[in-house]
Amino acid sequence: MTVLLHRSDCLPTGVWDCWAAIGGGRATLDPARAVEGLAGGLEAAFDAIADEWLSLARRLGEAADAPLSHTPSAAPNASDLGLMMAWTKLVQRWAEDQRIVLVLCDDPWMFRHLADLPGVTAGAAPVLWPVALRRVLRGYAARARTAIRAAGAALRMRGQHVEPGGPWLLVYGHPKSTREGGDAYFADCMKDHPGLRRALHVDAPPDRAATLLSGRTCSLHGWGNPLFALSLAFKRWRPQAIGPWQWLVRRASAMEGGRGQAAAVAWQMHCQRRWLAAVRPQLVAWPWENHAWERDLVHAARACGTRTVGYQHSVIGRQMLNYGPGSCPDGQGSLPDEVVCNGQTTLDQLVAWGVTPSRLTIGGALRYAQPGQVRFDPNAPVFLAVPFDHLTAQEMLEAARDAARSRGLRFVLKDHPLFPFPFEDGGGVTRSTTQLEAQDGVSAVVFAATTVGLEALLMGIPALRFRPTGRVAIDILPSGITAPVTSAATLADDLMDAQPPVPPDRASVFAPVDAATWRRLFSPQGECS
């Protein structure tokens, strides 16, 4: 029948049957009248819009400034455009329903987008220009800070001398990597292959880079031009917003434009291009996720005759659309020359997305070479593995505390190593500083958008995939592997019913390391000409 679209501070006086809130929309409405099954419906809608998102991403990716944004890569962990498109599908479905659904939305771009849909009766829209102006000013300030830091990093890191040619790794400054060559992504490859060297992504600030620099490790900051760095404040994605998704494209531009992201990406691309031109590696391998800077790396490397190898270092679930060529305007032209997969399940997923099989190799799981083993103990705490998204982490924390109060359960919470989640111990939840495999025992694992859940399943530990309300926590599980789904409303009951699963075939996901593959890739074969 009708969707009533309103701000959370301007509720309608008429009759409605149920309600839902999008994004920042909040209201003190009866939870019993909330739309039932919202989390599951939103995830189903997210799956349904995949092809539309990829098509839109390809069109957006044709612009010259597209690499400055995550949106044209269709990266669900970095852009929420797909989430907003999924909300759109839900609202369209509700508009054809027999119920009257009240939708609360305080996002000025999303509100205007939904107000244009058939069957939607909209109230007064949130004011747009103050929000947009704050985003613009905040973005310039953030990019200016990035510019100053980049210029300083370039000056501090310049003068690094490296011999040209040879095989190289290009990696992030992960806290688990070491000066001696141990790498969080490529394990002991530098120790096993003496000719292999390592370049640090610009996400590693000078202080972190300095702890890793050695005769075989350098920082890309050192190849950056400080004068170019000063121009970063003005780097921004400015898409042409046309068609039925134009308000959402404008929103994505405003969201990304309010951060320093475009400047950071521009600096990475600038530094890697200059490094490639100066060093002319024989080969460069990196932890591949098919983001914009990686696509730029592929094209720049080919221009200097450098072979590119993307290592699929983690997992690829069905919703991680950025890994496939579907969002690339040039199809597979932006993919590495070779993609080394952890196992057969990933290879099969990439083939299903259109990657040519001859481009794919199974090299085994360097990061997961040693299978963990945690003791299942029904009397032990529940291991709560929260994602980098703090909104989802907060919802998981509150749900765990509710379960602790109602059922006497105990939880240990482990946050993402690169995105610490601040919270105070209490209410049945304490912080863990150690990974799952280091626990004495656990009764179950609750996870969202992290490989910890997969590791638990492989060890035969009960694992529940947490599905948040109003957002989509990406399902990282490979094709053919599933976990029971839980939510804030059902967590306590679901944990009481959780049973140890039959472990999936580990080798199909994390295959044994194929030393011959890595030896073939990392053996020096002469310098690029």
C-alpha cells in the first residue's frame, strides 16, 4: 500500500502498522512493532542488488578520478552504496505490501532518494546543505592533514637505496610483521627466498616503517614527491550523478569526500608509480583485494614490464564483490597477471565471477599454514569476534551483555587487530588480547565479517554468524560452508542450542603451502628491461 517516510524527529500522526529505521534514524517506538525479520530481509536484498551495483560501479569507474574512491570498486567493506541500494529494494517491496510501513531516515541524501520512489509518501526532508557543507569542510581538513603528513614522510624516508630488478612484496605495515623478514601476509617467504625484498604501503607511517626498514625492506614514502604531497588536499572523487541512483551517488561522494581517503589513495598511487619506474621490479606480489590502488598498480607495473601477482591472502565470500572483474570497466584488464589462491573454494568462486582459470593458481595458505586447535568446553566462555565496523561491534557487545544477564553466559571479546574497539570490561564481557587459537577453551564463537568464524568451524567449534540490524556484515564464508545465523534478539537462545559442527574440509579452503609455486614466483629471473 504505502510507505510513510519521515525524519525521526517528525513522526506522523496517522496510522501505520510497523516501522524500520535507516542509518542514523532513531525513535522511541515500540520494538514489538518493528518490521519482523529486518536483518535477514536486508541481507537478502543486498544479495539481490549485486548485479545492479556492479553495473553502476563499472559506469562510475570509467571516470578519470574513479580510483580515488572505493565506491566504483564495489567494495562492501569500504563503501555502503550497496547497503543503501539494498534498503531501496526493501522500501520498494514494502510499498507494494498490504501493510503501511513507517520508515525513519535522517540521512538527507537517502531521504530524497526514497522520496522519489512510487508508493512512498514523504514528510519534510532533513536539511541537506549544512550536512553537505560540514562534509566538504571536514574533507578538506582531513586531506590537508594527510598532505602534510605525506610530505613529512617523503622527506623523512627519502634516500633509501635499493638495487633495481628482482622479485618484491608490496605489503601493509601490519603489527605482526618483523624487521627480520617475517610478514603477516607472506609468512616466511622472505626467509625462504633470499632474493625477495619488501616494499611497505604508505599506510605504514614513518615510525612504523622505521621499525621494519632493513637492507631488504623499504618504504614507498621515500619515492614520493613532497611538492606533489601538498596537492593532496584538493584530491577528491567528483562523480557525475545521473540516473535513478543519482542521490545515492551524490551521497557516496559526500561520505568519501568528508574523509582523507582520496588523498591517501592518491599518495599511494603516486608513490608506487615512481617506485616502479625507478626500481623496475621483475615481479611484485601483494595481498590482493582488487581495490582501486591495486588496479592502478597493475597498469603501472605492466607499463614498466613488471609481472604482477595478487595473493588471495584471506577468504572470499559470496558478497565480496570487489574481488571479481564485474566492477572493472576493462574487465580482467585490471586484474593481476596471476592470482595465487588459498584453496580450491576461492579459485572456484573467482571462476564463477568470470576470472579466466589460467590466471589462477593454488599456492596454499601462507597465513593459515599451521591449523589451530582450540578445545571445545561447554563451560568455557563464548569467544566474541567483532569486526572493524564499530557499530556492528557495539551491537554484538550489547547483545552479549543481554545474554549474560538473562542466561548467565560469559564472553571474551576480541577486536580487529587494525581497528581496536574501545569498551569497558563488565556485564559478563571481558576483553581478550589473544587470538582464538590461543584460548584455553571456548564454548562457542560468535563472529561477524571475520575469518575467525571460519577457523572455528574448521576446528569443530560451534560458530554463529551475527547478523546486525540495519546493516550488512559481509558473509565471509566460502561457497559450500555455512554457519547458523544469530541476531541481537536471538543470541542467548541460539547459544543455548549451539552444537559442535562437522568440520569442513580444511584443505579445500586453506590448502597446504605449495613450496614449488612460491619458488617459481620468487626465484630471480633477471631484471626488467
